[in-house]
Amino acid sequence: MHNNSHWLKQIGIGCRSAALLCCAMLVGVPSAMAGDPINGGKLYNQHCKKCHGADGKSSFPGVADFSRGEGLLKADGELQQKINNGKGMMPAFRSMLTEEEIFDVITYLRKLRR
Ligand code: HEC
């Protein structure tokens, strides 16, 4: 009988960590998929506007015009990688923005298109 209760306790621990993992996924995924465009706009003005312009129309030649949807025909994950790692003259934002903040900015970028 002693052995039996020990075994049940182990199952209990297993279930609890599985439930935690499940919760972490439920909380993490929607916030990543549906970013906050208001926070994204704030971050954009702080970090991106100087190069990409207030409305996504860059003053640099050859840079994607977000107001025409250029450079955004990619999955969020791919854009996130680009912003994380930088590209050409664009700095890497990996150390400046969290993953969630980058998704917020991407959500904002997608709203710039008219
Ligand atoms: C120092 C100027 C600068 C800053 C700051 C900057 N960018 Fe860029 N960005 C560029 C340039 C230049 C390119 C074009 C790079 C190339 O194609 O070689 C670019 C390209 C991009 C692209 C298109 C990538 C592609 O695959 O074509 C995205 C998306 C982007 N930037 C998002 C952002 C976001 C979001 C921020 C702010 C978090 C930001 N950028 C900040 C200069 C900048």
C-alpha cells in the first residue's frame, strides 16, 4: 500500500507539470500571434521610424515601403528573424527588443499598409 501511494504521487507531479506546460503554451502563443499594435507603434517610433519613416515610407532608397506592404509578404516568424538579426544597414534588434515586442512591431507594420 505504501508503494502504491508513492506511485500515485509521482503521477500527480507529472500531471501538474504537464498542466503548467499547457498553460505556458496557451498564454504564450496567442500573445505572440496577435501582437499589440499600440505598443508596437510606440516601439516603432522609438526604434524604427528614423529609418523607415513615420508611415512606413522609408527615406532611404531601396528600403521596403511598408505603407505599400513591401517587405511584409512573409510569415511573422520570418520577419521576426529578420528584425532579430538585422539586414544590411539595419541593426539587429535581438538585444534591444523581446520576442513579444518584435511581434507587436510586426503587428503594427501590417497596419501601415493602406
Ligand atoms: C539604421 C536604420 C534602420 C533601423 C533603425 C531599422 N531598419 Fe529596418 N531596414 C533598414 C534597411 C536599410 C533595410 C533594407 C535592408 C536590405 O534589404 O539590405 C531594412 C529592412 C527592413 C525590413 C525588410 C526585410 C526584408 O526582408 O526585406 C523590415 C521588415 C524591417 N526593416 C523592419 C524594421 C523594424 C521593425 C525596425 C525597428 C524595430 C527597423 N526595421 C529598424 C534600416 C533600418
